[in-house]
Amino acid sequence: MIANPKAPNRPRVLAIANQKGGVGKTTTAINLGTALAAIDERVLIVDLDPQGNASTGLGIDYKSRRISTYDALVGAMPLAQTIRETAVPHLHIAPSTVDLSGFDLEISTASDRAFRLRNAIATLERPTRDADGKISNGGYSYALVDCPPSLNLLTVNAMAAADAILVPLQCEFFALEGLSQLLKTVEEVKRSLNPDLSIHGVVLTMYDARNNLSDQVVADVRQFMGEKVYETVIPRNVRVSEAPSYGKPVLLYDFKCVGSQAYLKLASEIVQRERSLAAA
């Protein structure tokens, strides 16, 4: 079953995916979303991981999550009703709960099981801007989907809904092995569910300039993926690691640290790549 045409006026959807855990998916979702909001984009983070770390990292207490992305995916309510404001202007989140862990089994026989997220996001709109370029209504420029660290039905839903995949890749020995597996999944989803799906880019994370292995991984990934690899590299930075425990993105926790500045550069690079794609 091929996906129906996507709603033309809905947000641009980027799924942040890698089946490996600990590569920086949630950190990238939180801080890229914050950086995009800082350059005047309206951003929605869709937390699709049952662990809910993106929600926690943006200060949404678990006990307050009476409704979540689970409710939107099972059709209990529109996605818009699950959305919460964050401490970051222009950045909202649809939080998750552990209920998502049963999603695969609950809708495994439904004919539209792979398209629940796509259909939910299609009800959202893009913002409009006035003559001065200021946002004059609600809506979202981007929806960033934080995927779980596995290739399950939740990740398939994210890929079926997405315009493109953003792949965080840790600068470690088995990076290319995990990337190859993810690319095979993307090709399968493209063939069977979402013909327009593409790889937006690969962002190298946890780079340590003191470690020769990091340099080798960067070189290998750039050789393998070419221009798909973003120029911006996210360094290993203790401030980035500390920020989630305070329920803040690193840009609020320590704006001047190297991690914050790297995510701002990544956001600018992504917007520039988006403009190039739109002009093509």
C-alpha cells in the first residue's frame, strides 16, 4: 500500500532516526528544534519514543502527560490536542508516554497501521508570515519526529510520514555498519510506503578531537555518504550531556558552549539545504 499524497500545507517533516541507541537522536531533536526556533521557525517535536526522553528534556513532567502521541496514533484525539508549549518560544512538543510501547501489538491488524502518524500530521498547518516576514498565525514550519532506537512500527510510521530522514551518527567504530542497516530500511519504506522519502543528511555526533578514531569515522562517513553528510559536526560536550537533567535544551542551559553553537550552525545548514531543495 503506497501512501496517499501528503497534505500540501502541512509542516515539513524530518524523522530523526537511527536504530542504534545512544547516538544522539533525542539530543539532536531537542537542540535542533530549539536552534530552529531561535532563527524564527515554528517547530513541533513529535516524541515517538516510549521512553519519552525528548519530553523530559524539554521540561514536560511525566505525571503531567495525561495525553500523548499514543492518543493521536490510536485515533483517540487529534494530534493538535496533545501538543504542549515549552520554555522555548516557537517550540512545542507532542509528548510521549510508555503507552506507546504497546502500539505495535494494538494496531498490528489495522490496514492503515503504517500511516497513523502521517494522517495525524496532515491535520496540522504551516505558519503564514506577514509583509515583514513575521509569523502571523499558528502552525509549524517543521515537525521533528524523535524515533525510538529500533526499527519497529513506530519508526516505520515516522518514515512513512516524513519528507526526509535526518540521521545522527556517533563517531565510533561501528557507525557505518549501523548506517548501512538504516539505509536498507529507508529503501524498503521508500519502495513500499513513501516513494518521496529521502535522506536529508547525516549529522556526526559526539566528535572528540582528541581521539584519532573520531577523525577516521568522519573521513569514512564522508567518503561513503558524500554531500549527504552535514558540514557541521556536533562535538562531545559535557554541557550538552548535563542540560536534559535540568529539563532544558543546551541552548537555554549554556548558550555560549560549543555544543550550543554547533546546533545553531546545524540549524542554519539545514535551513539552507531546505532552500536549495525548494529552489531545485
